[in-house]
Amino acid sequence: MQPEASYETSKLQPAGFDDNDPRFFMQLALDEAKKCTPSQTAFSVGAVLVDSTVQPYRILATGFSRELEGNTHAEEVCFTKLMNETSHPGNEMEYTIYTTMEPCSERLSGKKPCVDRIVDFGRVSTVYVGCQEPSTFVVENTATSKLAERGIRYLLVDGMSSECRSVATRGHLA
Ligand SMILES: [Zn+2]
């Protein structure tokens, strides 16, 4: 039996994955997404924020939808947890975030969209997504162009979109 992965360790390369394989971190994000309480009116998303300046990448924070109070989104939870830590040396744009669904560009609640949080955080150079946002709640997600404008790389992780989408829509009516 495999020991349960600990997010505290910086040695997180299981057999079968190359160093820093995006699928590995997307799988961790998917594990986070599975912790969400299913919601009929929201997606269940997981996210992992890493420092990609070190080898292997160091996990800074993980998050999932509604993990923190206030109808929070997964990416928002990562940033909130990180901000609560005391020291963030440097100001390089060398963080990478893995999120099971593309970051939202509009929130019906009027809260700040995750794509704006990513841009404003100022240190994320790369966004990996597991799947695109279905048009269930918001017709058109504009995260792609917002990230491109800021020179932030935006990449879809191969082969994980159907699982990411099916976890994201848990609790939705068929
Ligand atoms: Zn969001």
C-alpha cells in the first residue's frame, strides 16, 4: 500500500512521473477537488500552488472549493493560506498554479474572480488547468486572454479533462 502523500514534504516525486510532471501536480489538485462538499450551484475544484524555482517544485499551498468560509474558490483558498504565512522572500514571477478547472473570470456573487487574483498576486508565471469551465453559470470565461495579456503561460494538462470535469460537476443535476 502506498503511503499517503504529505504536502509538507518537498520530495513528492512518485515512481512513474518525471520530475515536475504537470500530471502529478494536477492529480494532487484533483485529490483536493474530491474533498469538496458537492454543490448544485457551484463547481468542485482543487488547486495546488508551487514554487517552481526549486527542484523538485515545492508545494506552497493547496485548496479546494468552499474549503474556507465565504463560498471560496480553490485558487482563492491557496492565496489566502499563503498570505497567512509570515515570510515570502523574493518577488520573482516563478510560481505555478495547477487548478482542475480554468480559473473563473466572472463570479455571480460579485467576488473577485480567480483570474484577477492570479494576475494581481504578481508571482504566478504559469497556470495549468485540468479542464475548461463549462458554460453552466457564466457563458464565456475570459481567463485565457486575461492571462495572455500579462504574459502568464496558460496550459491544459493532457488527458485529465474528463475526470476533472466530472469531479467539478459533482452535485449538479444531470
Ligand atoms: Zn474562481
